[in-house]
Amino acid sequence: RQLRMQRHDFINHLQVIYALLQMDESDQAMEYMDKVYKDLQRVGSLLKTKSSAVNGLLAAKSVQGEKRGIRMAFDITTGLGDLPLEDWELCRVLSNLIDNAMDAAESSQDAAVELKLWEDIQGLRFRVTNRGPMIPVEMRERIFLPGVTTKGDRGTGMGLHIVDSILREHGGAIELHSDETETSFE
């Protein structure tokens, strides 16, 4: 949908740029083109996989992050061609991790979330990282149990349990790394 909206607006963007150049407003034309180009790059970077569901999820999470003032970064070097699980299950995993990362990052000065998706000899891998507060050491061994949350009354404690359950069901695992600078789930 985002790509179709961009294509629809493309002629309007060209008209604005053309008019700015005719009025000798080249600096404004360059500034306008820079914004349009960045938007095209953002959407293009999300449409890298063969999974429409994952592409849609990443586009939606990117928009949500931007609305919350969180810089979203996606580094995807796999096409997700031969998934060991259904793509709707991968969406459940990624959605829970990205939502948690956005919640944590929102409170930090440098609000940022990064998703890295890749394949290696071990299979499909991912890492979701945020620059929010460190997860307390005493919670780390219990973080994947149902009902355990770092969000107090705002959380249900089910998201990470769901992630862990889906991954284990398909022969996978998840690890938590958390320190003063960032937290990641891989």
C-alpha cells in the first residue's frame, strides 16, 4: 500500500520540483527531492523479502516507530525463501520483539530500534536491539516465563513467552543480551 501511495504521488512530486526549478528556487527543490528520496529509500528497504506478511509487518512497525519518535533501522540480508515456520508465526515473533523494543527505546534519549535478519550455517537468524534501559539481572532467567514483565501494569508478560514458545516449537532458541547501552534479543 505504501509503495502504491508513493507511485500515485510521484507525478505530484515531479510537478512541485519542476515549479520550484522554474522559479529559480533550486535550494528548495533539492530539499524537497531529498525528503522524497529518503521516503522512497525507507519503503524500498522494507520490501526485500519474499514474505508479503513480513514486508507488511515491517512497513507497519516502521510507521509506528516514526510516529513515536523512534528511529527504526532494518538490515535484511535474507529473502526468507525457505522458512522453517509459517510466515504468520514469524510475524508473531518479530512483532512481539519489535513492540517490546519500541516500548523500551521510547524512554531513552537516543530512541532507536534495529532489526537484523540474516541466514548463516545455523539457519534463519534475527536480532532486535533497542537502546532502552537494561533488563535487571534478577529478571533475565525468568524473562521468557508467562506473566513476567518489565513494564509493570502496562504489560501482560506474554509477548516473550509467545516468542520463546514459537521458536522452541520449530527447533529454535532465543537469547537475551542486556547492558547499560542496549538490549537485544537474538
